Amino acid sequence: MKPLLAAINRQSTPHTPVWMMRQAGRYLPEYRELRAKTGGFMRMCQTPEIACEITLQPIRRFPLDAAIIFSDILTIPDAMGLELTFVEGEGPSFAKRIGNENDIAALPRIDPINQLGYVARALELTAKELPSQVTLIGFSGSPWTIATYMIEGGSPKGSFVLSRRMLYSQPELLRALLDKLTEAVTNYLIMQIDAGAEVVQIFDTWGGILPAQSYLDFSLAPMSTIIRRVQQHSPHTPITLFTKGGGQWLTAMAASGCDCIGVDWTTNLTQARNQVGHKCALQGNLDPAILRSPPEVIRAHTNAMLQSYGNHPGHIANLGHGITPDIPPEHAEAFIHAVHDFTSE
Amino acid sequence: MKPLLAAINRQSTPHTPVWMMRQAGRYLPEYRELRAKTGGFMRMCQTPEIACEITLQPIRRFPLDAAIIFSDILTIPDAMGLELTFVEGEGPSFAKRIGNENDIAALPRIDPINQLGYVARALELTAKELPSQVTLIGFSGSPWTIATYMIEGGSPKGSFVLSRRMLYSQPELLRALLDKLTEAVTNYLIMQIDAGAEVVQIFDTWGGILPAQSYLDFSLAPMSTIIRRVQQHSPHTPITLFTKGGGQWLTAMAASGCDCIGVDWTTNLTQARNQVGHKCALQGNLDPAILRSPPEVIRAHTNAMLQSYGNHPGHIANLGHGITPDIPPEHAEAFIHAVHDFTSE
């Protein structure tokens, strides 16, 4: 079994498998070169050959244990007609935003195969090219996280004023939006599995801004529904749940039925294991800011992170959040090599 | 005994005491009027009569149980010569920033009475004017939080690149800076107690961005030193520790010797009490975004928050972070009244 798949099933592995969130991205000069030639982030996502090529770029450079398909967490609202664009240096922006009941009622039910088939084709192309030990990961944003972008009309800068207003003042509207997104994410992940994704990850980037009870009701509950439905379709495809800022809720996350919990850099892995036990694998969690330090510092912190998980199966080494564009590729390499060096039999 | 002082000592009170972080601030029209006349945030902080007046503004409007002195968490680096200014709508900015060993070595030891005496005088003036049941609170930023602003040269926007770089690449430099700040904060809080502060609160606004071990070493350890030293000087003055994003570390925070832990809105108070027990009072934690909702929604969420703490002594109702400038004062009032209504004997 591939190391990452073994680890996610809490089985022993010859080394701790490792990948990095945003490993196919702007810190790589070959990515920047391709982006300059292609013109436009969404254009790259929507062209399967290019998305495949970008997915493979970090795999060619580093001995990674997983490739995550090059795409974005906002493909679903784009398919729903909100018209996603990326302005260089400013992040995502929608031409339309969701502000009231009519906006939500007007959102179409999407057909992933027809509307997001470019992700499926990119997965199929990538699956053919990947080295045999490398696991292919598909992903989606969580309903709550996607909803915040749709309500804010782009990056939820600062304090998420509009999304939190809907949460507290019109919770029934938010639920209607989340229901539509729950169905869309479910079908989107199933499509990705059918196209070759061996693991799927749900990115709940903004679950951590919620009060505990709101997190359970408005972020974790829809994700749990998705997990149940995807598992009915594909009982053997592991699902990873990553809530940034979710360190207080690991026990509840483990009860969702997910196979693996992504842990951000603020959580100590020893304590995370104490809460989750053998129920889920854990993925993470080096502070991505450590990659700005010299390689010997990266190695030392990576070792401490591995030690904090301890000598048990079920760990997938990763960063605690995405790698940032300013990191020298050699520093990413130092992290990846350190994981293999410190954990090889 | 005043209700807030009783609650912080885990004694029964006729109602749950309540105040709001940033209660003396821009959401009040009388504050905006005074600011327009005075010109400049630091000018207002540094003029004791004005700081006193602003401190009293919310007390005149609402039946609050505490007044927090109008000041800023960055008075210390200003006194150290970094020249703090506030640009409207952009937050704090320093003329100089701390980037290397020489910058830190050159930082002068401050003399709070001479350099920050304006805060002491504002406290003395306010103490004379306060209604007898209202507790006067003094405060400081935490060493780590102050350090982030000094290193970034102002608001640590986005990802705290410079502070986290120093943390990982030059931890000994950061320690030297934190040592200087630990001494300054200690003497600053003692001065405030001597001037009439009945409780002091340490605002650790940015402790929550740290990995667990770094939080313990670089944020909580300096705060624990401050608590020990302040308690040697003033054994009967309660100290509150507020780490935004600190919900994972409440047990460690309780072991610092503080009397009260400020809890942000992401943490469930039942779970917080289970971790902290009777060791500390808890302060918080309504999501300040709830104050954008209609008064009946505010009442319902306030009730749920009070219920989550339960019917035990030791709760000080508050928001989970500061009130924002866009909140109508009537909504703040709905929160304050709800606390008294739901908890009065």
C-alpha cells in the first residue's frame, strides 16, 4: 500500500508520509513561469493539461508522498454563476455576491460532471503520470468556508462582517445556502473520487472564527453530512477534515466519521492524539512560517513536530497551513527530507 | 464587595457583573465628538482629564460593573522611543521598528512614573468619579503582543512575517526583547495599581497565532513572570489574562497564577470551566459580531452564553473581543441589560 494510504488507515509505514498544503504554487519558479505564459489563475485550473502539469511540478522536484490536484476551493460558486476572478496580489473576487433569500433561491443546482469536469479530467491525466508510491488527493472547500466567500463577495477580509451578520440575524438563510453547498460538495467529491482521487480533503479554512456551538451546527454538521454521503458512495476512500483554528474541537471532528484530521500549527500533536486516539490519523502541523528560517532550523522544528506525534502509526507530516509564495524551494525540500530522514526505518 | 471583585474572587454576587472590552470607544457618539475636538488618539490617552472623561462615558450610559481606563496597549513602546502614531482607519504605526540586536540593546529602561504617569493620573481622576459599585480596571499589552507591533513597525497585518521570523530564526533576540518588555509591563501595572486600578488585565491579542510550545515559552512564560512580580507587590489585586485564540491552553493559563482568564468567543464556557475549575474566574465571551443583530437576538445569545457558564460564582460577562465601531449603542445596552436581567436574584 502507498505510504500515505497506509498511514491514513493507521497502519505502519516505512517512513512518515509527507506533503505540503499549496505545494503546487507560487513559491516554485516553474509555476510562476507557467502562470506568466498561461495568463490567469482560473484559466490554469480549467485547463486539465495545465492543472495536471502544475500538480506534477512539486512531485518532480521533491520526494513527496502525495500530489494534491491543482484547483481552488471556489470552483463550486464559480460553477453556480458567481463569476470568480483572481486579481494578482488581491485574492479571489466574485462578480456577484449572495446577500438575500432571492440570491440563494436563484443559485442553480450544479452538475459537477458537466460544469466541473475540468477537475475530473485533470485528476485522470495526473493519475496516469504519478509515480507509483505517490497518492493523489482531491479536495473541496467546506460549505461554511465557501459560503463566507459567497456572502462577502470574495476574500472575507478582517472580520467577516456580512457572513457573521447572516449567521446571527438570518440563520435560516445561511442554512439554506449551506444545504445547497452540502449537496454540491458531496457530488463534487464523488466526481473526484470516480476520476482517480485516492483521498479527498475538505478545507474548512474559516471554521475557526466561529463560536463553538456555531462551528458544530454550521460548519461541522454539513461536513459530517458530506462525509456520510461520500462514504456511502465510496466506502474505501479516506476523507480528511481540516479546520484551521479547529484545535478546540478535535474530539467533535473525530466523531464526524472522517479518517484523518488536518491540524493547524497552533495545536500540539501530543495533545491532539490524546483527544483523537486511534480513531483518526492526524495530518500536520509545522508552522509554515518556520520555512523562512535556515534549513538547520527547519530540520530541528520538523524533528520536534515528529516527536510530538510520537512513534505511532497514523501520522501524515504536513505544514499547519499552506506554504507561502516567499519560501525558497530549498527550504521546502529541507522540510520534506527531514521528515523522511528522521522517520525512515 | 463590588460585584466584579467578588466574582473575580469566585464569590457569589447579586448579579453576574458585566463590562465590554473597548467599551470606551468609537461606537459611542460622545466619544467621536470628543475625538474630533481633541485631535489624535495619543493626545487623548496622554491628557488625563480627557482619558478620564472617555473612561466615564460608557459608565454614564450603561449600568456597567467595571470601567477600564482609556489607554492603549502600545504606550510602553511609545515611551521607549518608537514614536507611536495612529492614522485614522489604519491603526497604530511606529516611526522606528525593532529589527536587530542593536535596536533591542538601544531600547531604554523606562520609568513608568515619569514616562507613563499620564495613565496613573487618569486612573486617579477616574477613581474619584466612579460610582461606588463600579470596579476600575487597568491594563497592559502582553510582552509578546507588544513585541509583534514593535517588530512589524505597527499593526501585524496578515501573517506576522517579521515577528515569526525572529521567533524561529533569532529566538535569543526575541527573548532579549521580551525580557525588557516583561520588566516594563511589571512596573507599569504596579504603577497602575498604586494609582487606583483594582484589577489589572494583560491583553495578549496575538498569543493565539503561536504554536503551542512557542505560546508557552514566549507568551505565557513572560506573563507568568509579570503575574508573580505584581502579586509580590500587590497580593490582593486580581490579575486577568486574556489570550485571544488561547482556548487550547486554558489549563496552562490557569497555572500562571492569574485570578481570571479572559475567554474569546470561539471557546465554549462549559468546556472552559471543566478545564479551569474553581481555580480562576472566567471572563467573556459573546461574539462581538452578535451585537450587529437585533436586540432580541442579542438577548437570546447572551442568555445562551450565561447558561453555558452555568449557575456558579466566578463569571464576569463580557464580549469575546472588543466592541467594534459600527455597533449601535442600543445594541451594547441590550447585551448589558440582558446580563443583569437574566442573572439578578
